[in-house]
Amino acid sequence: MDISVVVPLYNEEESLPELFAWISRVMAANGFSYEVIFVDDGSVDGSWSIISGLSEKHPEAKGIKFRRNYGKSAALYCGFDRAEGDVVITMDADLQDSPDEIPELYKMIMTDGYDLVSGWKKVRYDSKIAKNLPSKLFNATTRAISGIKLHDFNCGLKAYRKNVVKSIEVYGEMHRYIPYLAKNAGFKKIGEKVVIHQARKYGTSKFGFNRFFNGYLDLITLWFLSTFGKKPMHFFGFVGSLIFLLGFIAVSLVGGAKLYHIMNGTPAPLVTSSPYFYMALTSMVIGTQLFLTGFVAELVSRNASERNDYKLEETKNL
């Protein structure tokens, strides 16, 4: 099979027939063999009825229905798991992503050799204050931390080589960082394509402003796991040792001052009257706790089932 199109959706009954017809026209015009996997993320409208009707008439239309709303990452994970195409393309169900982009995305993967191609909605029809400006800040931060030079990490229109989606695990709300996940899995050829952004035709957006705050928390989590996931002691041990050292220096200052007064026969102030005393106590306790946290995290990491889970690119005669 040439292409698997994975479409996560939540309450998009109006757009589904038009979207599938559009995808089918593009596939037929280019002679692609394909499947369209609709993942219904717990819709409460008639979305599943539409998907069921399409699947009865068209063998290319396939569906997965969640019992409740789990989120876009869960929908993508299940869609990736069942995708069979050499190239996997994701797009949103609201008709803001154009299926006319599919042939060029397919070419960039199969001919140009990209592992992943992310869409870039250079011209957008969203609210500038509510979406565009926060999106620019979010993308700038993600570029700086991940080292991946993409303009639009959160674009739903992306294309992947099949082994990319089979090698990554999308969970929580990590769908925003799939290029980062792919990079951490060893896929280095990540590209970008300017795509058409269309104004929403039906319904309303399902994402609130809190996605930007949650996105930053997920980015920090992903950075930490990718950097220290298999060596947590390198982080906790270093930070704990540094804080403990600051506490030790504070203790030395307090003790040195006390000893100075004793040796010179002058009245020595109470140790507890010095702010360094409390700095020392706090720092040494926190430093010790962080150091022990590193030990515990190291034990968990070394006994985790995926501690030796390494992605192999190729083997021969095995």
C-alpha cells in the first residue's frame, strides 16, 4: 500500500464526507493505493455513524472508535499502530488541511528521502492574538530546545516514512513534538513544506488556550527524558552536589566566624543569628534529597523493561 492517511477527529460529522471524497479524488488522480483511518476520539455527535457509512461503501475507509475522549496523541498512536502504507500522512478532519498536498508530501518521502515532512501554514486564517502570536512563541521555544528548524511544529498535516511511526510512542499530549520524538529515535532527515491553510468550514476549534501552557510542560518533560532518561543521576546528582556544596560553604563561613571570635577572645554572636546558618541547613537538606532522588531514579531506570530498547536501522543475515 502506498499511503495511509490517519485522521484523528472529535465531533466533526459535517466535514467527514467532504474530506473523504476529496482524499479519494486526489488518490485516484495520482494512482495511489491507500487507506483512510478515521480515529473517533469519543465524539458525541454523529461522526461514528458517518464513518460507519463510509466504511460500508468504500473498503479504503476504516475507523477506530474510542469509548471516551482520550486526546489527539492517543488517536494518532492507535492510527499509527494500524497503518500499513509505505508513507503515513496525518491531517485534521476540519478541512483546514488540504488533501491536494498529499502527492508532493509523498514525493518528498519516497523520492527526496525525507523521514518526516512537517507542514508549515505560512499564511493562516486563525485569530492573530488568540492563536498566531502564541503559536510563534511556542514554535520559537521548541526550535531552540529541540534543535529542529521547523516553523510549525503543531501543524496537523505531516508525512512520515512508515518505520518512523512504528518506532515512536506518542502519548499524553506529545503529538506537538512528533518531530522531536522522531529525532530522538534516530531519524535525522526532517523537512518542511509550505502548505495551504484553509479557514474552518464547519464547527469550532476543540483546543483551548491551555494547550500552550500544557505544551511547554510537555516540552520540558520531553527534553528531560531525552537528555537524562537513561542517566538521571547525571542531573539529580550534579544539582544535588552543587546545592550541598553551597550549604557546606555557608556552614564554613558560620563556623569560621565563630572560631575567629573564640581565638581572639571577643564575644561571638549566636550561630542561629546568622542567615548563613539557615542557608546551610536548607541547602544541605535539599542537596541530600536531590542526590538520593538521583539514586532512586537510577535504580528505576536500570530495572525498567525498556532500559536496553535501542532502535536499529538495519541488520544483515539475521
